[in-house]
Amino acid sequence: MSHSDVPGAAAAGDRGAHPAWPGLFVSFEGGDGAGKSTQLVRAAAWIASVTSREVVRTREPGGTALGQVLRTLVLHGEDLDPRTEALIYAADRAQHVAEVIRPALRRGAVVLTDRYLDSSVAYQAGGRELGADDVERLSFWATDGLLPQLTVLLDVSPGRGLARLSDAPDRLERAGDVFHLRTRQAFLDRAAADPGRWLVLDASRSREELTEQIVARLVPLLAALPPAGSTLDPQAVRPRSVRGEAEGARVVSTPAEAMHPENAAPPRDEGAW
Ligand code: TYD
């Protein structure tokens, strides 16, 4: 099913070259341990250093108070039927979009989310083998058709990604090699089908290289935004020069995103920036 087949998506008018909001919506996707949270933090810092636009960092599941309850249920609760799991992720997403993402985009903010709808299609449709059309349609209904203008895929082999994790594995991380191989393939297939929205990166490249590629893709998107009391300084496209939040810039984190271990402190090897 193509996106234009989704009634809710078409009606919402929130996608395409001229979305119905003045902000920019970017999602970061990938397998567990791909390093997307680190890249999200670095991208947010870079954006804040070149524009005075509000930058909102958030994540799924758990970008709202309700989402944090749902996150505990779905990641650390008892075994769930795959359809129940899909519905919980969709409910988390519905509240996240309504409470955090859409209002921020309407304010003209740049919203960076650690996982979004494509995670459901990859994990619940690919991994759990629920139908891709059904899972996508459910999420489109939950979000009234909201898709990011850019989705960054940090592609990593499951073996390598899971080996990078230090905490005890959650329910999804324990789902097994075959599950994670299907999930990875679903991400790659989805990206290949819509190259205009996706940026696929090999997560084994250096952190600096990855940030540079993400920044290169962000520059034209930021430059195309309607004014929000800020201007993009194209001379500043040097991610290694970014050391944190620029003076006067606003980087806002949703509670769960701020609680993420990667974000409680600056990225571990920040000295390399
Ligand atoms: P999290 O600890 O946030 O993992 P990560 O740091 O890799 O993002 O856990 C989120 C888990 O939930 C992760 O294994 C992917 C899974 N997930 C889904 O299965 N479906 C979804 O729609 C989303 C958003 C996440």
C-alpha cells in the first residue's frame, strides 16, 4: 500500500513538499544499539547552533506521561499478544503526536524523535509478522497521517547492535535473531521504497561521519522552512565545531527523552567533538 492510499494521511495534508505546519519533523530509526540516540543528540546540538528555532527532542515509546506508563507495559511487562503490542505502540504514538509533536510543529519547532511509525512497521509487521499494511494503517489512523519530512535510518546488523547494549535486554531486545533480522530488512525495504524521505546510513561509520551526513541532509530542509524569527547560517555546517546548545537557542526534551541514559549526560566521548 502506498501512503497515498491511506485515507487519513491524504486528508491530513501533513506530508509532501509543503506540509501544513511551519516546523520540521525528523525521525531517527534503526535496530537496537544502532546509535540513533547519540546521533539525535548531536543533530539537535548542531541545529541549535545554527538557528534560534526551538528544537524538541523526544522519543517513542514514552514521549508523554501516558506514554511512560505504556512504555513500561510494553517493554518490561508480561508477554503480550503481537496485536496487543501493536495497539500499545499505536496508542503511545497517538498521544505523542497530539500532545507533543503536532503542537511543536505548529509552533515552528524542529522536532527530532527517537523512533516513530516506521519502528512499528519494522518491529510489529516485520519482526512479529503482522501485516505491513495493517500496521501502517493503524499508525496512520493514530497520528492522523503525520509522517516526518526526513527519516534517518542507522542500519546495523542485529549481532553488532545488540552487542553494544549494556543494560539488561528488554522484551523486544530478547525477541531473537530471526526477529531482529526481519526487523532490519523491513526498515531497509521501507527506506528503499521512499528514498525522498529516508537517509540510510551505515551505523558502523564513525560518529563524526554519520553526523556530517545527517547535517548535509538537514541543511536544505532547514533553509526551506518559513521564517520563525531565525535564520540558518550556512557557514556553520561543521558538526565537529558544535559543542552544545548555542547561546539563546532552545532545546526542549520530553520527560522520557530526558530520562534516556544517553541523554542524562553529554554523549560519553564528547571530547571527540
Ligand atoms: P528503547 O529502549 O527505547 O530502545 P532503543 O534505544 O533501541 O530505541 O526501546 C524501544 C523498543 O521498542 C525497541 O526495541 C524498539 C521497540 N519498538 C517497537 O517494537 N515498535 C515501535 O513502534 C516502537 C516505537 C518501538
